[in-house]
Amino acid sequence: MKKQKGFSLIELLIVVAIILIIAAIAIPNLLRSRMAANEASAVGSLRTINTAEVTYSTTYPSIGFAALTSLGGTAPCTSASSTSACLLDDVLGSGIKSGYTFVTAAGATTPAVTYVSNASPSVPGQSGTRYFYSDQSGVIRYNGTTPATSGDAAL
């Protein structure tokens, strides 16, 4: 009788079971890593917005601080103006980046001497768990359950 070469069904099932166990351990860690990366990107983006706000208010002192749409620009950004300052890239200027939604509003006075920036996870619990806030002070604050405000803890 000729001896057959290959794997038995039991051996293949054992290998599949081992792969499933490894995947069950690895996938949650991957998701947590992605959320941590999204949160780090949101903090970096708020720092970029803070820098853009200071640059904008220095460049256009009669206007002061600006909304997020005025800080960005349309690609390619060939000439800056007070309505399209070209200080932010197109992705961040659109208000959505790396699983977070950004909203920046300038104060009501002219020139605007205050502004607030908020970063909220697009899908709380999946794209990120913390909410971030910053204002003209440049301090970035966070809250783990609700949109952050000026009274929350600083990073």
C-alpha cells in the first residue's frame, strides 16, 4: 500500500484554532493602538490649530482670531487672504482628520481676541475615547466622557 503524504483534518483544525486564538488576542490590541494613534494625532492637530491661530491673528490684526475654515485653503494654495489663509492643510482645514472632528470658533468681537477649538471622536469608543479642547491660552485639555471645556484637566 502506498503511503499518502499531507495533513489530516484534525491537524488542520488544530492549526486553524491556534490562529483564531492568536487573532482574538491581537485584534483588541490593534484597535486600542489605533485609538491611541488617533488621539495623539488629535492633540498634534490642536497644536497646529493653535499655531495657525496665532499666525493668523498676527497677520490680520484687524480681524484677530478666525474660524477653522478661514485658517485653511483650497489646494493648491497660491495666495493667502483673510478668508483662506493657507495655514492648515486641506485635511485638517476640512474639520475631519484621523477619526476626529475639529471645530474652531472665534470670539464675537472684532477683532476677535478669543477662540475655542474642540476635537471630538467621530465614533466615540472606536476612533477615540477622549475629547480635547484648546483656546487662546494654548493649553490642551481633555475629558474622557463628554466634550472637553476650559474647566477640564490639562494634558
